Amino acid sequence: MKQSLFIARLRGYVRIHIRGRDCERLIQPLVKDGFSIWDITQTQDGKLELNILIKDFFRLRPLLKRTGCRVHVLSRHGLPFFMEKVSRRKVFFIGLIASVIALYVLTSLVWKISVDGNDRITEAEILEAASKQGIHQFQWKFRLPKAEVLSKGIQAQLPGAAWVGVDIRGTHITIKVVEATVPDKKPLSSPRNMVASKSALVTEIQSKKGRPIVKPNAYVRKGDVLISGVIGDEQNNQMVVADGTVKGVVWYTSHIEVPLSKQYRVYTGEAETRNYVVIGSKALQVSGYGKLPYTHYETIPARKSLAWRSWSLPLGWLHEKIMEVHVIEEPVEAALAKKTGLEQARAKLLKAAGESARLVGEKILHEKTENGKIYIDVHFEVEENIAVEQPIVIQGE
């Protein structure tokens, strides 16, 4: 009697080899007694091979004794034998199932959120708006609405955004922002003066609009009016937005400290390595334990993450190479240290004064060497633009 292969695999069956004198005489009693057998073949030496269910295999013994035949199991098939293998390897299969579950859980979480296309809108504002829609680290992806719904929700909270797109790929969510065009600011229209931002000696006046109040070589204090926004006389006058450039010499005193030695860091060739398993933002050290034998060292990290197609998995490893370095200290001549300090002071001063500033005078007030450093007090004269805008306050307003 032939069994359905699917049912046979569920119940379990074996492929057996029957040998003995006139073993083919077994076929008729097997069929008569309701044995489930199929795929019967006879070998060249007169032996039989056939498939038989497990429950019927154990009923063969009386027939075998009666006919004097012997049986040998060639192969085992079906669910009972598979479950027997599983029971012998419980730890392996439990670990395999746990790994599959862990991989599913890790790939179902949001591990990374990035923002692209923003300029005026800060990343913190975008991430805050996304968080209100449920987008944050370690969020289950299946709990998130569709990308179109998320995009509309984030855009509704960002008035400065013309369009927001949400792209979910694997464990990484990218929020793309197109900012709305902001019209250029209109020029100032309220009346105002140009006043001195610092006390200085005026050297040059270029008035584009308004009435110049001071002349070259005049000393002005901070807040003095340089170009007035009121033009005309007492009877006939008009207030305008004063505009122009007023340059003046400003005095600065800088205190300079320069060390008389220079340090270099060089590799010795000695190195240690450490390895970590990385899960998300956490790292578990797996090698390179113990205290480092180096006083000075540099760490060179190299991280790799697992990826499958376009999916970036939150799993990977980190390799750190720790290189020993020696700190070498070399003396610096006082003249060179002094020159370097003055150059740095000039560059810093001119950068703070503006693009049009230039150094017109320099005088060393005090200089001394103490505790491995050279100390210099320098008086600088810098010509720079000193004019800034100040609204004209009208009485009664």
C-alpha cells in the first residue's frame, strides 16, 4: 500500500534492504497484512529494497522469522528522525533560533537618524519635530506610520520648510528638507547716524549719504557722531539713513607669551591592539585586556559594520591600534620665539579688526624671559573702519 509522500514524511519512514532466500515471497504477506510499503525494487543479486513506515517496520519481525530473511536499514526519512537530531543538538538549535530572533529584533529597530538639506533650520529643530512623530532611536519600525504621513507631520511643525521627505532604509532613516525661499532683507529705512565704535584718530572719511561731522586728524571717542543723518539747516532739514566709511587709528596693547621650547611626538614602533564587538552605539571589548604599558600613545580606530544589500545592520566590529609615542622637546632661540609671537599677535589683531584693517605702528613696551617663556607687552596702532550705525531717536517717539 503506497502512502502520500507528505504524510509519510510526517509519520516517518525508512528505506530497507531485505536479503534471504526467496525474499520476494514477503511481498504478498506484507500487502495482505496492510503494511504501508512502496518504491519496491529488486537488485541484481535477488535482494529487495523498499520504503516502509516506521510503525510497520517494527511489525516485520514475525514475518522475517517465518521466512528466514534479514533486514538492513539503508536510510531514515521524516519528521521523527529530524526531531531526534534536534534533541541531540539542543544547544546548537537553540542558539540558531536565538540568533535569528536577535537579528530580526535588531533589524526591526531604528538605529540611525540623519538630516539632509537643511541650512537655516537647525538639525535639533528637525529632530525634535521628528521625535513628536515617533521617529527616534530604538523605535520599532512597524510602529511608525507610512513615510508620507511622517513627512506631512514633520513639515507641519517646521514653518521654514517647503518640503520634507522621509526615507526609511533598513535601520537608517534619512529626513530630507527643502527650505522655503526667504526674501532678501530690505535696506534700512529709518533715519540713523554713523557713530564711532571705538576711540580713535580719524584718518579718512568717505560719506555716501549724510553730513560728515568730523575731519581727518580729529580725535573721537566711542559713540561720537561721525556722519550725521540730519542734512540741511535748522529751518530746512531732512533725516536720512547715513552711510559711509570712516577710518581711524586705534591703539591696542597686547600681552604675548611664547615658550622657549617646542615639543614633537614621534612613534617608537611599539603597538598594542584592541578589538570590540559593536552593537548600535555600544561596544563590547573582546581582546586586548590589561593596562597599557605606554606613558604616551595615540589610538587609531578602524570600524566596520555589517551590511546586506542596501541595509546597514547595527552590528560590526572595532579594531583599535594603540601606538606608543615619545615626546621630544627641543629648545627654541629667543629671537625666533619673539618673532613667532609677534606674528601671531599681529594676525589675531588684524583678523578681529576687519578685512580693511592695516597695521600702521608697533612698539615693544616691555620684554622679559622667565620660567622657560618670553613675555612681551606690545603697543599696536591699527587703521580700521570705526563707523557703525545708530538710529536717530526723535523726541516724543
